[in-house]
Amino acid sequence: MTVQTRGPEPQNPTIPRWQPPLDAAGLNDLHGLLLRWAWTAQDSNDLLDEVARALDDVPPPEEEIEDFVERHRGYLMRLVNIAVATRVWYRSVYADTLVQRARVLRAVEMPGDHSQAVLHLRQMGWVAGELVDQLVVLNSIKGAA
């Protein structure tokens, strides 16, 4: 009986090392573009409607205030992400101030007292509205139609 062998095993084959298509700065720029693309003029309209309701003379009822605050937290998070990704905070001192204020307001828990919760909501609404204006002026998002 004869055993047949295949020959010597190949030495370590050289496989080219994988290179990512973008560096960190390129990925950050792409992220900013995706955030800008995902924000539509309708988003601006919706946000401005929410801001108007938050700043209205008639405060929302006590049973609705928590939902309002949560929606505004979401809006502030999206706006801050867009501002950071598109480097708006770097181009405008006012936008930077708004980004910092938005971060603080998002981190604060909603007060238990209704009048304090309304005040908190109005502060969030004002910052969200101003930040949208800055993002539109600096061409980072589409404005309201």
C-alpha cells in the first residue's frame, strides 16, 4: 500500500492587511452628513410646533408635561448630535453656548412640581428653538418650509 502525500505545506501566505476606507475624521464627516440628511424640513416644522406649544402662555396639563419633556429631550439630543457632528459648536460661540445649555437641560431630572416642570419645559423649548435657528443659519440642517 502506497501513501501519497501532497507536498510541502505552503509557508505563511502574505495577505494584505485590511485598510479602512475612511480615517476617524472621514468617519466623523460622514456621520455629520448622515445626520444632516436625516433631518428634514418637516422635522424643523414639527420641532417648531413643539417649541411653540412649550412656550405658549397656556401651560400643558399636568398629565401631559412628562411626555412633553421627554420629546424635548429627544429633540435636544438630536440637535446636539448634529451640532457636534457638523462642528457648528466650533464655528459659532452662540451655538456652542446652546449646545452646552442643551446638555445641562437634558441631564436635569424633571421637577416634581408642575410649575417648575413647566419652567423646565420652557427652557428646553427655548434652547431647542434657538439651536435649530443656529443650525439652519450655519447650513447644518434644512429649515422649516
